[in-house]
Amino acid sequence: HEVVGNVHEYFVRRYGFRRDCRVVAFSGDNPCTLVGLGMVNDVVASLGTSTTLFAHVGKAQGRADVGHVLRSPMDPELYMAMLCYRNGGVTRQRFRDQFVGASWEAFDRALEATPPGNQGRFGFYFAKPEIVPAVHRACVVRFDADDRELEETEDFGDPNAEIRAMVEGHFVAMHAHARSLGLDRPTRVIATGGGSRSKAGMLQVLADVFDTDVYVSAQSGANAAAVGAALRAAHGVTCERHEQSYVPFSTVQAFVKQSDKLTLAARPTHNAEHRAAIRALCDRYARLESRVLRKQ
């Protein structure tokens, strides 16, 4: 939140900045997105080409092989936990094309046509090496309801089941890894990126796995980062006016309350059988991941 000086003369001459324009210590796009969208106890899920999950946490915790923990861009007493996955939108598109054709509507219909929990069928779909877990080669590993691993050339024999296994597998992995960073019980999840448009499909799975409401924002995508950066600049100048002492970030958040509109997109299922099926997948995840990693 500190002001580091005035803008360079180059920007004054080239772009017309005022010479007294102040410069605030910067943050990256993900921290600024968190500022633009998220509050404490919210988790932001960016469902773009890759997938990123991040949120504020009260203490730094976690494992060295899972995720990142940064200082909060909003509050010096908080931290920002973040998970990054390579197999996001590009992977979903690849297996969509393979199993249901080049149509996101068909992709959503496949999810709607299969029950939560996928009758115990579960998969790890890596179109490219993954960051979390550390998988070093592209592969697909499938398990049936009895945890029997299918042969590499064998699939579930049902295109719809393949789509659900891929989406549930990805979100169950996110939930499991989030637990180690203290992110498994959010008040709500705010979804951004291209995948956030799949309200009846992917966002419903996300709500079921995290067992919380999922919202989408009018500031989805790059705009959220830009709004967050602007808020951080305003906050830095506000702190400077208080002799560089930290003032609560809420002093500048009021600037965007009217424009920051969140829309409820999905709520977790109330069907007891479906809820039990999702929890069963979550309970199985750690041991199945260990089996996949032993093959690397």
C-alpha cells in the first residue's frame, strides 16, 4: 500500500500523465483480481485457459508441493493462498471435442445427463503436464466405482460419463488441494473466466463439490484485475495522506459497491443421495492421486 514516487517523465511526455501522478507498489493480475472481486471468506475460481483458485486466509499454512501463499494485497495482517492448474479450458475443449463434439451446449447437456458422483466413475485428465499434482506427462487415468484402474486404452464407454468424470475430477482435486491451504469452507465461490458461462453445467458441479453457492461477476475476466489495481492505487494514496500508515481497505471499497454486481449462478444440490456421492468422491481423492503419482 506504499507510494514509491511519481510517474517517470517518459510517461508524462509520451502519454500525458500529470507530473505529480503518484505510483503505488504494484501487485500481479491474480492479487488484483482478488481485490476487485473477493472479500475475506470468498474464494475466486478463474476458469480460463488455465484454472486458478485463490482467496484470503488468516494464516500462512500449506505444503511446499501444493500452491502458493503470498502476502495479501489488501491487508498486512492477511495472506493470499493460490492454486494454479495448467489443465483448464484447453483441456476441457480437447476432451469435449473427443467425446461430444465441438459444442459447449453439448458439453453442458452431458453434465446434465449424468448424476453427481458419476456412479463412482472418476478420472484424472491431463492433456499436458500438471502443476498440482506434479504430473510430468500428458495422460488420462480412470477409476471405476471400486477403485479399479482402467487400462490406458479403455474408457468408460459413455461420452457423457467421460465429460462428468473430467469436470468432477478437476474440481474435486481443487477442493482437496484447497483444504491444505485453508480454503475448503468458503462462504461463497466467485467464478470468472470463460468457464463461468457454463452455469447449468460446470458451475453446478463447482457448487456441489465445494458445498457452497457460486456467483459470477459483471466484472469477470480482465476487468476484475483492472478494478482491483485501481482500488489499490486509491488505497495507496489514501494511506499516504495518513502519513504512510495503513488504513482499512474498506475506505476505498465503497467506491465500487454499486458497480460490483454479483449474480447467483448455482447452489449446491439438496438431494441427499447426490450429496453423499460427491462426498464419496472427495473422500477417495487422496488415495487415487497417490496411485497416479506413483506411476510418474
